Amino acid sequence: MLAARRKEQEYFQSSPDYGHLAHKMGAEYLAKLLSQHLEAVIKAKIPSIISMINKTVDEIEAELDRLGRPIGGDAGAQLYTILDMCRAFDRVFKEHLDGGRPGGDRIYGVFDHQLPAALKKLPFDKHLSLQNVRKVISEADGYQPHLIAPEQGYRRLIDSSLSYFRGPAEASVDAVHLVLKELVRRSIAATEELKRFPTLQSDIAAAANESLERFREDGRKTVIRLVDMEASYLTVEFFRKLPTEPDKGANNNTPANDRYQDNHLRRIGSNVSSYINMVCDTLRNTIPKAVVHCQVKEAKRNLLNRFYAHVGSKEKKQLSAMLDEDPALMEKRDSLVKKLELYKSARNEIDSVAWK
């Protein structure tokens, strides 16, 4: 190869046509020229190459942040990671409730549609029918008839009517409970930080649902207490303001023992119905307040409080078991870490020679 280049150079130097250009002729000069051109092209492309590498590095680091960095081996680091995951879940759950994410509006639907519809379906027409009013009034008097107004009959009709409100009240509690459970499920699925820890997902879901069960029980007791309060102490002023004049068309000469005439019984049924409607309007407003106070507000404030205390008492081995990562995610993270190291190494190499 060297001999060939030497002969080529001698040829150009001795040639009458190329002698004056001998220093710019030959394979060696061509190689030098091409090398300079290639170097210029590479230098021109270096900024875009560096930009592409930096962009890829940023994307890989963002993906690693999404997947989660490796966890420290000591108990303190593991506990911090678990609590951080819980806080991330809690943020997503509150966003569902407060309107940042879909789902929380279904709670309003329970109060605005389901509860009023259930109240309208209560069988008060049948319960306060003429036949049933006659039966209740006659049984309430016992062996001695009432003197002026059948108060015991009124009370029995009202008490038995108010008991119907228990069903819609408890149904509202259960409906909101189901919505909250669904929001817990959605929140766990939407919390990116939790996806690498299937065991921790299950533990948080179990703890959240256990809390929701307690809140439901408290809500049920509260709404039943609201209904029972209405039955425990009637609004006397309501009945004192009722008209007391005799029914039009009533026969004032009716024998005293005919105290169950139809007009009189219809008035009793109408009075009780008016009172029940008043109570219904009250409960339509107070039941949602009780449910929100006992279930929704408590879920926002104290959903994982017991879980925090429970986790804080665990040993390192138990914490490690809770942070049992998904093997597929671990493999993906390891692959990304290796790729990141290669890109950073390439960037450092380019930086070291780019401006020499």
C-alpha cells in the first residue's frame, strides 16, 4: 500500500500535466479532504445529536420517575415510601370527591334523584286509606272510645307512617357507600405510584373499604336516629293549627257511637298525610346532610388514619412484604436504567471531543 502511494505521488510530480497540482492529487490527499468534510458535517450535526440525546434522557428519567426509583433497604425508607404512596392515593381520591376527577357527582345523584324517587314510592296512600284509618282508630281506642279527638289513633297512624322512612334513609346510606367504594377502586387504579406495588394496592384497598364500612354503619345509625327523632316527639303546633270546624255535609245529629263516619276518618287521614308530608320535606334535606357528614366528610378526613397507625407498628420484614414489586415493572425499570446509562455515556463522549 505504501509503495503504491509512493508511485502515485511520483507519477503526479513527474507529470507535465499535473506536476503543478501534485500536492493536491492522489488518494492520500483525497482521504484528507474527505475526512475534513466528514468532520465538518459531524460538527454541524453535533448540536442536534446532543439535543436528541438530552430529550431521550429526559424521557427515560420521567418514565423512571413514573415507575418509581429503587427503594432503600432500611425500614425508615420503606415506611416513608409506603406513606408517600398512601398520600398519593388520598390525593386522587379527594380529587374524585371534589370534582377534579369524575365519579363524585354520583353522590349528588343519590340525593337529587334516588332519595326523592324512593320517598315518592312510599305507600302512604294505601296506609292512610279510609279502611286502614278506620281499623287503626278503632283498635287504638280499646274498650273505651275517645272523647274529642282520637289522639292514640293519630299517634299510631303517624308512628307507623314514619317507619316507612327508614327504608329510603338506609338505601341512601348504602348507595353512597357503593359510590365511595367505587371511587376507592378508581383511585387505586389511577395512582401511578401504586402500580409497582400490587400487595400495597390490596392492603390500601382493604383498609379503605374497612373504614368505609365503619362510616356506613355510623351513617345508618344517624339517619335512623333522624327518623326515630321525628317519631319520638311530634310537632304539636302543626296539629293545633289545623282547622277544627266540623266537616261540611256532616250530620250533627249522628249518634255518638257512630264516631267513625267517613268524613271524620277522611279528615284524620288528611291531617296525618299533611304531617307526614311535612316530615318528608324535612328528611329530604336532613338525610343527605347526615350521610355527607358521616360518610363523605369522614372519608375525606380519615380514610386511612387507622392504616397509618397500623403500618407504623410494622417491622422491616413486614414492610418489605408490602413493597413486593411487580416483577414486570422491575424488569422494565432495569432495562430503562441500562438504556439511560448508555445515553449519558454517549453524551459525555461527544462532549469530550466535540470542541477540541
